[in-house]
Amino acid sequence: MKQSVKNRKRNWIAVFVLFIFVAISIFSWLGRNPSLPSLHPSQVRIALFPDSDDSQGGLEGESRAVREFQTSDRAAMSKLASALQEAQACGDHKCGALGTIQLSYPSGDLSFGFLPGHTEGFYEVRWQDGIYRLPHDPFVETLVACGVPRKSIP
């Protein structure tokens, strides 16, 4: 009988350790940020898709006026890269992009899809394996610093 109590205790300890491991894994996934090569890209290009509900251009054959902006302003580019790197992971969803943000580095370009936020006060970006959210007002200021007119930001 003592052996059975010991086994149950061991089983509960194993379940508890497994629970802690799963909880830590979930919290570390939720807290992840995009990892950029550096905070100093050589160029930033931003394309906004006005009145669009997907990043593929709407109906087949339909043309759309894409507004494009670019900058080589080092301070503005660093501010944008820093904002993107500080973005926090959030739940995935199927919303289409409002535009794209492309950061150019000597090692290659990184592209982010620019999405509406699903929580008031936030925008979101899609990059690689996830969705990351950024505070609305500071992100808008960053886009303006990169040459996007405030009235053009959806």
C-alpha cells in the first residue's frame, strides 16, 4: 500500500512538472518579438493598399492604386525597426493586409504585412510565423517619420 501512495505522488509530481513546462512554453511564445538583423536598415519601403480587404488585389483583374513611400532617413528607419522589434506576439487571424513594410538589409529584405488591430489602440503586423501587435499612436508617428502622410494611414 505504501508503494501505491509513492507512485501516485510521483505521478502527480510528473504531471505538475509537465504543466509548468507547458505554461512556460506558452508564455514564452506569447512574449516573443520579431528578431531583426539590426535596428539600422539601409532603406524602408512602405506600400498602402487603400480600401482593400485582402493583400491579393481584390477581384481578379481588378487594379488598385497602391500608394508607395520610401525613406533612407537613418533616424526614421531606426525608429521603425525598433518599433517592429518591440512588437508583441498575439493571436493569428485571417485578415488581409492594409499594406506592406519592407526593410532592406545587406543580408536581404524583410517584409511585414501591415494589418488592422483587433484590439482598440493597436495595429498589427504579420511576419514569418505570426502576428505581432504595436501600439497605435506611436506606430502612426513612426510611419509619418518615414514619409507616410498621416491622412494616408488607414
